[in-house]
Amino acid sequence: MAQYRIKMNIQEIRNRYAKMVSTIEDDGIYDGRGTFDLYQCEKCSREKITTYADKGVTPFIIRCDCGGNMQHTKTFKSVPDYIRVFKWKRPTLEQTIKLSDGQIEHILNGGLVLDTDIYTPSSESVKKSLEKIPKFIPPLTRQQRRKMERESKKKK
Ligand SMILES: [Zn+2]
């Protein structure tokens, strides 16, 4: 089935972004700056602590690396220094344009994304260096080898 992507026009994104940025500080939405939120995975119970680098809207549920959902369960006033804290940030206009349509809509509605999801030249180079690492391919089993031999004979 064909999937249609309706790409928002850049000028429209630019206008809405400027308007959102100019009104967000006076907007009556919750300001989480200076607090720390705990997200817990329902599946693997991994935890993630986040804080707000900007004022904005954050999701109640985020995706865990295991594929499960992490739910916001607690809010703290402070956390010990040794804990890794992820930051909710407002991407710049340039960074916003590089996100998916759904994320762009979220940003234009005052939404924030985790710093790890924001495109930066360094995150791109990290991604590229990871792509260069060859995938481990396990050696073929005897059965697989026979199957390949049979298939190559068929082609002849
Ligand atoms: Zn998980």
C-alpha cells in the first residue's frame, strides 16, 4: 500500500515556529525547568531521568531502547550528580525541519524532544561511524550451505 507523506511547507514551519517561540514563555503551560522526572519502562524496568532545558510540552510516555514504553512515574526536586540526566530541549528551526512530520507538529505545538533525538553534526558523525562497523554474520550451518548449493544448481 502506498503511503503518502504530506510534507509541511518550510515557510509554514518557519512562521509557526516563530509564533510558538514568541508566545511560549507567557503561555500558561506547566514549566518543568528545575525539576527532574523519572520515566520507568513497563517491560524491562529500565529508568531514565529527564529535566527541562526549555519550557514546553513533554510526552507522558516515551519509547525505551527495549521497544517497551517508559511512563513518567515520579518528579524530583534534585537528583545526585552521578546520575545521567537527559534533557528536554526545543530544537532550533534548522533542527526541527530535519525531524519527521509528526515530530515537527509536536514541536510547533510547543513540544520538546530529548537531546538524544536532536540532529547535530556530531550525532550524525557518530551514526555514520556506527554504520561503518560491519555486521556480524554467523557462519553457515551445513544445512544452509546445502540449501545454497541446491539453489545455485537450480539456476544453472
Ligand atoms: Zn525497556
